[in-house]
Amino acid sequence: MKEEFLYVDKEGYSKLVNHLENRNSELNAFNFIDKTEKEGKIISVKDNICVQGIPATASSKVLSGYVPNFNATVVDRLQKNGFAVVGKTNMDEFGFGSFGINSDKIAHNPFDQRYVAGGSSSGSAIATAIIKNHISIAESTGGSISTPASFCGVVGLTPTYGAISRYGLIDYANSLDKIGVMGRNSESLKYVMNIVSGQDEKDTTSVSNTLEEVRKDKLYVIDNFTKNINQTVLDRFEELLSRFSSDGYKIEHVKIDNLDYSLPAYYILSMAEASTNLAKYQGFKYGHKLKQFSMGYNEFFTEARKDFGMEAKRRIILGTFIRGKSFKQKYYEKALSIRAEIIKRMKSFLKEGFIISPTAPILTPKIDEVKDITPVEEYSMDMLTIPPNLCGFPHISFPYNYEKGLPLGAQLITDHFNDYALLDFVSHWEEGFKYRFAEEIS
Amino acid sequence: MKIGLEVHVALPTKTKLFCNDLAYENQDIPNSNVCPVCLGLPGSKPVLNKKALEISANIANSLNCKIPAKTSFVRKVYFYPDLPKGYQITQLDGAIGKEGYISIKNKKVGIRRVQIEEDPAKILREKDYSLIDFNRSGVPLNEIVTEPDIENLEELKELIKELRSILYYNGVDINQEIKSDLNISLAENRVEIKNVTGIKNLISAAEYEIQRQSQLIKDGKDVIMETRTYKEDTEETVSSREKETEEEYGFIFESDLTFYETSNIKLNKVVIPSKIAHELAEKNGYSEETIRELVMFNKRNLYLLSNTPKEDFSKAVALIEKFYSFGIMDYSDNQFEMMLKYDVSSMDKGTFMSRIEGKEPIKEADKKEIEEYLILTIKQDSTLQGREDEKAIGFLIGKLKQKYHMDSKEAKEIIEKTIKTQKVN
């Protein structure tokens, strides 16, 4: 199958918007659907990525009313190539969440509305699952592409850190944030990656390296990576491995020491950075504006910043604590060393083969089941997606099975800049496996 | 007594530190030189101005600092309305310069750090509200932090002069209002005076504070560790009444930027004008003080004097002073060299100007012709005969100026001489 996108003319666009608005009232895939008539190849964009003239809220009340006057570099490049942005997709506030429930409007799984869509790029995954031949521009800091892609049954690529410009991305954690792509097959992802990747003078951390496609026939299963996984998930995954084995891949079980530390290291670094990124929201320049001008500025800022959601507040407080003089060495600097060490250890395997695992350690949970779990329980759900995210390794989540009507995703990791090898791998998978999509809105 | 300084100077770049807005030109309309980056809009990212990095490395080098192989930035987080991102991008461990010094007369004053940072916006305080002008947001600064090695007011003045001179030679606009923080401790406790604007205020704040602390000590009272501000109108420092807690900025690596290699930065030859003044004084046996005055804040003078041979040196100094006294600033190297031929000490402006324009003094041979012309003129005009008054001489000066393009002084001399000779004859 060649890359295909949903192309609409102006008339078709209005029809599409109507359909989407209907579905959106139940699924909450979009924070904003653009009614301005346009034509082109339809894409959606996560709501933390700026599109000129369209609101960008990152699902936060503090940003309500913010309409960027500039395009993110990815959006610029896509628009120049005939893509049209239909809307901004729902997400956990600022990317803080694994289920898509840390938003004013909880995102629902398109296969069964009682279930979560996964987060934080929940809306991008839903949109991809319900719109014909859809592509969505998403973003991952610790697993925000893989997890929702897995729960919604679509392909989600998180590229090497720096492969896609972050210019126009509303920051969560700058050293970890990666813009990526969700789609319905590897070919269309490759088409879009060719457009959006590549160095950008507006983002210093974007890199000029060419993305490669070095095939590997070895699949590493990290045993200490896959412990604490739900038994059904593990059983299905074992079946997948036997299939790959019979397809000629060499499966090797290995252990990577101290991989357990990647979770705390990730949360320490991401919260420390997030707490500085959220300092700019002060309630008087853009977004939600406070009108109580009689207050002193300290009081004013305190009042304005009450508008953050619970998880955002938690991360500001923890992040600020972590950055404190007396704790910095204890946490932040240690986390940096752990990251460096884990990169080294994972890299030694990734030079030889891919690392494969389920994407999520659990079956898709119901919204009611996760509404009241503790933050630490929620953080631990990211255990499989965090190591590659912490280390900036490219990884992809692809659907490989359906359990009680809900999709299951597997995650493949490769070495820095070998992003296209992931798409190549998945394209081979797609030759023998037919994805089921929730809907075909056009 | 221990005094330490933190000085902030704006760097001579065309554009701002992290975006392409103009840093200094066209600033009349508030908020006209702004963009998503310097407004701190969500989604924007900083990109380092390499020119600012180059200038900073050169300043650090002039201040004898160690320049690390790689330099990097941090976020300094605090809340103030003039700080659009809620943090300032600045430097700490990865600073462009560390462990340097400035030499003043009898000692070296340590430089702890030279760091690159962005200027916040400007707050315009009105009667019951404030306005913010983001034109200044993101202007490139260097913060230069000294060790508390300064031990008296004289050293402080000397250090400031020396530092400004070095900065001037690095292209920094020396007329800008330099903002400083000042630490002064006469006793155990350190007093910090924050945000002093301008050099005059800095000196007078230090003067007042030294006086205040000595008086407290004399009276047997404690000097409290505190932050104070300088009041320009009353010329005194007053307590800021801030809670004395240790500042907590939660510094963190700025990961929107990267590590910048310093090995490829072009470092210019270091020019320490006071040192050169000293050398010139030794070499030419001339007053060091005079040379310092001429070269500390004038690159041209330093260049001219450095290239003057010993035998012409005092003439060159006199010539520069003459140029000053006549307010002539735009003379060429050739003109300077040409003027060295003359004894300019008693030259009036007119003669001086005609020499600059290349007019030679009247030659003896020509004088004879002029004298003859004068005699003839007087002979032919009966109203001029026997007169030595101003009006008659003025008339003759006019004639000579017209015919021989002489300047007034020269013409007058030759007229008076001719009349005198005629009388004797």
C-alpha cells in the first residue's frame, strides 16, 4: 500500500467538519475544530503545537484564548506540502498524564467509550483511529505517542530527539520533548517524516543528521523491562514473539542493569524542567487573563496560577523542590548521570538489534478504573515507554492484536537516527497483519 | 574593608541575544522590537546570537579569564513582571569567563565570572499603574562579577575606570547607564546594595555606605546583613526591608540551547590601555597620567601615540591636545603626520586649519613679493598712507587674503612688518 491521505475540497471540508463535531461530542478528540473552509490533505495537530491563527491551549485553562501568531516549523512544512489542519487534538494538560484524563474533557477510546484513549496525545490517537487515512502530529515526552497509539490501535512514531524541530511546541520538558507522528500505516508516516524532519535554525537542539534505515534481524527482549506486566498482555506478547521468530527474527532475552532507575530519573528531570517552563504563565500577557489589577504582583501571580490543573500544580511544586539548592545534587544531578548511564547500556544492545516490548504493561483500563489512582501508580504505567524517551531513542508503537475488541500495541526501539528502520520493520509487519480501525470518517 | 561588584553592561550587537529583533536602533515606540522569543510566547525557542558570544569571549579574555572549552546556559527562575518567561537565561558553571583579574595600580582584583545573560523588559511606572516595554527584553548583557578584593574607595574608582576602559576597547558603548550591585562589608556582615544605575551613583552609594558602616562601628553598633537600595535624590542607601533569606533561583540547565564550542571563536589581541599608557610613558619618558587621560577612552589616540617615534612623542601629545582644544575630531592619519612638522603650541585656529588643509607657511621668496605688493598698494591709495590703525590693517588683510589665500594672522604679521620697515626707511 502506498501512502494515502484524506484529501478534501472546500465542500468536502464542511462535511468532514460536521461529522467530526458530531463524533467529538462523545469522544473528545479535539479541543478545537477549524470551521474555516479549506482544502488539502487532512491532518490534525496536538494542541500543544502552534498553528498560526488557531487557538493553542495544551488543554490548560491558563492558555485559554491564546492564539499563536506563528506556525510551528512542522506545521509550516506540512502546509507548504499541501496539508490542511482540521483541528487541535485533546491531550492531558501540558502533556502531564498517561491516560488522557487530565483534561477538562476526558478523552474516550473510540473502540469503547468506557475505556481510556491513553495519553497524553489522546486526541491525536482518537483522530487517527476515526478519520480515514488520517495523520496526526503528536508529541511525546515520556510515552505520550506510544501509549495512546497502542490503546487506540494506530501506529505512533516517536523520532530521535532533535530529528524534528520543536519550534512552536509548547514546552513540557525541553530535553525530552519530541514531536512525532501518528498514522494508519508505516508508508504514510514515512511520507510525513520526510517532510517534517530535518534541522531548523529556529530550534538549536534540532539536528542535521540524516535519518537512516539500518535493518536488524535481532530482537532483544529486556527481561527486567517486562516484569510486572499484566499476564494477558504478556501472553499475547509471547505469541507475537513466536510469530517474529518464525518470520526469521532472532529473539534474545537479556537484562539491562539499573533500568528500573529510568522511571524516577525521568520524572525528576521532566518535573524539574516542567516547573521552569510553566513559570511563564502569569495571567496577564496571553491566555487566561486576570483582571484584578489592584493586587501586588506576587499576589496577582499567585491568583493567576491557581488556574493550573491538579497534576500541573503537583509537577510545579515537585519540580521546584527538585531544583532547590539543597536537593539538586541529591536528585537532579543524579538523574542526569542515570540518563547518561542508561543511554550507554541501551545503546550497546541497539547497535546489534531492536528492543521490543509491549507498549503498555496493562490492558486498556476503563476511565473509572484510573480516575482515582494515585499519581505514582499512574507514573508507573509509563515503565515501558520511558527508557527510550529518557534516552532520546526513536521508537514506534504498532497494533499487533485485539483483546476483547480493544487493540494491543507493541513497541520497537532502535538506535539514534535509525528511525526509518522502525518504519521498515512495521511495513513488513503490515504485509501479514490487517489493522482494524474504529471508524472511517471522511 | 571588602568591596565586591557585579556590573551589567549591554553588548554592542545589532540584534538581541536570542532573536533577530534590533537591540538598540529604532526603540522610540514601545513594544515595537518584539517577537515571540523575546516576549516569551509559548512555543517560541531562543537561538543564541553568535556575535554576542564572540564579544563576551573577547571581554572575558581581556579580563584574564579562563574560557572553558564549552560554554552553556542556565535558567534563573523568579517572578517579576518584567521577566516574560518567568526565568532569565543566564550562565553559571558554564560561564564564558571564570577566574580572571583586573590589574589596578597596586594589586589585582579578582574576576569571579563573566556571564552572558538577557536583559529583562523595562517597567514604566505611572502614578497608579505600570506599563511594560519589551523592546529591552532580550538585549545581550555581560554580568561581570568581581571578588571582594577592593579595599577602599580609591581602588573602587580605579577599578571602575579600568574596567570601563577595557570594555570600551571591546566595543562596548561607554556612555550607557551601567547597572551594578555592590557588596560592602566593613565588619563581618555583608551589605548588598542592589540595582545602582550609573557610575556616579555607584561611587556615591559606596561613599555613603562606607560612611554609614564606619559610623555604626564607631558607635559600637552592629552592621546588619541586609539588602539596601540607593536613593538618588537624597544620595543615601536605605534598607530594602526584604526578608534576609538565601536567594533560591532553582538554576537548571537551559536545554533549549546547547553547549557551544569556544575554540573557534575569534579572539582579538588584548588591549589594556592603562598598560600601554604605562609602556608609552616609560619608552618616551613622558608623564603617564597625561597619556592615560588621552588613551583610556580613545582608540585613535592610542593608535597614534603607539605609532609615534620617540623624537616626535611630545609633539604628538601636544598635537592631540591641540586637536581637542579646537574641537577637531575627524582628522586623518596623514594630516596628523603632516602637522607633526609644525610647532603647534602657539598656532591659532585659523593657521592650524590652513595647515591641516595642506597650506604651507609663506616662503621667504614669496614674502618679498608680498611686501612689494603691499608697498605698491599703499602708494597707490592715498587714504592708506601713514596709517597703522585697525581699519587700514583690516583692509590690507582682506587684500592679502584674496590675493595670496593667507590666513589673517600671517597677513597681519607681514603687514605690520612692512609698515614698520617703511617707516624706518
